[in-house]
Amino acid sequence: MKFTGKIWKFGDNIDTDAIIPARYLNIRDPQGLAAHCMEDADPDFMKKMKKGDIIVGGENFGCGSSREHAPIAIKAAGIACVVARSFARIFYRNSFNMGLPIFESRTLWGEVTDGSEIEVDADTGLIRIPGVSADPVRIQPVPPFMQELIADGGLMNHIAKGRAK
Amino acid sequence: MGMTITEKILSRHAGLEEVRPGMLINARVDIALGNDITAPIAIDAFRKAGGKEVFDTKKVVLVPDHFAPNKDIDSAEQCKLMRDFAHEQAITHYFEVGEAGIEHALLPEKGIVVPGDVVIGADSHTCTYGALGAFATGVGSTDLAAAMITGELWFKVPETIKFIYHGNARPWVSGKDLILYTIGRIGVHGALYRAMEFVGEIFRVLPMADRMTMANMAVEAGGKSGIFIPDEITEVYVRKRAERPYEFYTSDPDALYHSTIDIDVTKIEPQVAFPHLPSNTKGISEVGNVPIDQSFIGSCTNGWIEDLRVAAEILKGRHIAYGHRLIIIPATPAIYRQAMKEGLFDIFLDAGGVISLPTCGPCLGGYMGILAKGERSVSTTNRNFVGRMGHPESEVYLAGPAVAAATAVAGRLAGPEQL
């Protein structure tokens, strides 16, 4: 998996109310949710972003509610992947379960500015920042079980595969 | 080497002699919970995966509480989808409006969750049941769908941080103040991925409700779960309610902890978490002059009968400030009835407050007390993120019921001793 895109940089503790405010939780259609993606963090986000862009967050990205609507909204908005210093645990689980690629990097956040282009290579575990730094940034390794989940196409497919055995 | 209570419960449910932090396990789930916001997505996933029957009709629990009674047409559709599924699957623990209350108050009250359980819920505050000495954690809708089909789920065994509370509480200091103080000290990701084990002499005198409040907010420190070692207070609470046999686990003296944090309770005054993080705490003596438009007492954090009694004690014979709004939401129909019987409703109504039906409602900006641009609410809930209770430019100040009630009277942030 490789993702090249322009980044939208957010700070620490971007909570699920900022990613998809609860006032929209009466919706469950992915496109309906995507229309309000990141609305309370940046009201113009959906007007500015383009498909294939990348979100870069600080510590504890996706904290708060268990709502899977948050990674669903990000994925349906067309965001290619999220890279953060750390993720809140339910958001982390949900993203793997429903197939939103997410990566942890302790250092990327400090090296990029809003609008930078980055290249995320999940296979080599490296992120390049063309024009800024010659040295690639390392992604925290994804645990083997989580890699298996991704390879199987999410938790439900993983279970179906396990039950078929 | 010994194990913590969390490790013991997980090892038993994984069918293993022992587990250690970091291990990935598949554990049997005693209860799998969903609500009107999260269950519809889980039901879609259940069907998409070819799910025909849930693994156990008694162990899947569905509660319409967030936007129920239906707040609008879209919410009505979500509730209907969950209701139809519950009927189709003959779910024992589906609660219709009238029986339903806020899920995390309802399940312990009905004895559906018991000590020693592994509970997963598609709601982040599922960690509340740690108050009973159960391992309980919030998950997403896909995890719920998986558990509804298989009756089990994968977990990474968490490390545990032990929080030791020393000394006795000052007047008006409750479990809410202890947990807000704790989150203020370690930060909103201070317990990320970890279990929080709460111990201390003080829990021998605080009621079960305070344990619920504290375990409830473990997720606000990033915790995977919060847990108390069950004792006589647990036994008294559970004995008359439990609908299944239960088991008390305890941590071994030589159990290994990630770290231990000592907290001097005698130094803690009633707390307020300022916008926009639960860790942004101050003691009530340090809050300054902050005019407040609305006080909300309720939610899975503080909608217990004990919380309503504290509020009533302060509001009795007093009236809320001119132009202020006081909204009270008992968490379940039983708490609602009990409060009515005890005459608390008269006290609230005489004080100028309003009593709403059991719902999560305003806590997550649903309905029954949404804030306009620039408005401020003191709230006994668990989150004060941007826009949590309404307009993105409104503000939420988290506190316990004593501060919320006193604030309603003063019309600005205040504790009972400032009245």
C-alpha cells in the first residue's frame, strides 16, 4: 500500500465529536456522514480537501466516543489515510476493523506543515516528505494480527475466513 | 508471578491459565451491548456478513437511549431498525421506551452485567461496569457485529495502572471529583490503552454510584477499562439484582503493574473541568467568576439516585438564578420513580428546574438542552469537547452534582460552600 497526497494537519486530541459531531449521528449513510467530516475542527474542511488527501494528527487522534461513524466519515470523504503521533484505542480498532488505513509516527507531525505533500509506503514502513527532508520518517510497525485483519479486508471478512476453516 | 483482576478475568474468558500484558487473545463475551446510534451499523454489518442468528439471545443487549424517545425522523428510523432486529432475533434484553433508560445505568440496575464478566459495548462508556469488578470496554459497531455472531472478540491484554486514593474526602467531594482530579493529573491520554485499577479506603464509604462514575470516565483518560476490586458494597448491590451467577476476582499481591499513582484525597476540593478537555480541571476555589446559562444533572456519569439526592440537598428551599436553566434527567425509569417517591421532584420543580425523561439527550448534543452560540453549561456529564452539547462556540464545564446544583442557584460556577 502506497499513498501520496497533500496533508491536512491537526493538533492533539482530535475527538470524535470534532470528526463527526453527534448531531449527525442520526445518519448512517457513509456519504451523508462524509459531508460533515471534521466539521467542528475545521468547518470548511470538506470544501477544501480533495480525494486522496492525508490527515496528519497529533496525540490521541480519535479520542472520545466509540462511534464508528468517525472513521466511516473520513474514509467516505476520500481521505487516503491518517497518520498520527498516537490514536485513541477505540478509533484505532475501528479503523482496522472497517478498513481505513491508519499509521502511527512519533516524528512526522513535527516535520510537516499544513499542505505538505507526503508519500506513505506501508510496505517499507517509511514516509517521505519530498522537498523538505531527504531522510524518510519511520512508521511504527503494525502488529502482525492487525496486518492480517487488513489483508483479510477487515474484521468481518477475517471472521468469515476463520469460520470457513 | 501474580495477575491483576483484569488479567484474571481475561485469562478465564480466554480459556488460558494466565495472560500477560501485550498478549492478543480471543475472549468469550458475557454481554454485547448496542444502542440506537451504534447498533444500526452493527446490524448492517451482521447481515452483510451473512449473520442469521445472534450467538445468544440473552447476551446481546439493545437499548434505545441516545436519541430515544425518537428526536426526529432519522432517529426514528434508526430506533425502528434496532427494534425490528430485536424482535426478529427475540432479544431478551431489548428495552422499549418506558422501560429503557441510559444503558450504563440500566444494565447494572437490572443485574444484566455482573462481577467477573467480560462486557463489550458499542459505546465508549461501557467501561462503567468496571465498578462491579467486571472487565468492560467500549468498541465500535463492527466489533459488536462480530461479537453478535461469534460470542467472542479479540483483545490485547492491557497493562494496568493502579490508582491508590489516600485519606478521606472533604465535604461535597464525590467520585466525580476524584476522577476529574485524576484525569487532570494524568491527562486525556494518560492511561491510553491501559486498564485503570482504583483502590483506597475511601471506597469503603462511597456508594456504588461513585464507583460507576469513576469507572465511567476511565475512557476520558484514554483508558481501555476502569475497575474496582469487588467487596461487601459490591455484594450488597449485586445480590438482589444479578440474573446470572457472578464471581469476585481480586488482584494478587505480587501482580505486576505498569505504574502506581498515589492520590491524596484530603487535598481534593470539588472539581470543574473547563472547556474543551476533561483534563482541564480546577478546584472550585480557583474557578473565578464564570457566568453559566444552564445546569444539566444527568447522564451515564451522574444520573444515579445518589446524584439526584445531592442536588436536592442543595436545591431544597432555594431557587435557581434568574434566567438560568436547570435540566435534570434521572438515568432510568426506576431512578425516576425513586426520585419522585422521595419528593425530589418537588424540590427540583420548586427550585425552577425541569425534569426530563431518561435519555442521553443533551450530553452529546442530541436534544433536551442544546446550547446556542456562546452559551455555557455546567454539566455532570463526561465530555466537554468543542460542540459537545450544541453550537461549536458553546462551552461545557464538567462537574459533579453538588457543583452543578450550586451553580444553578448562583448563576455562575460555584460550589455548595459558596452559596
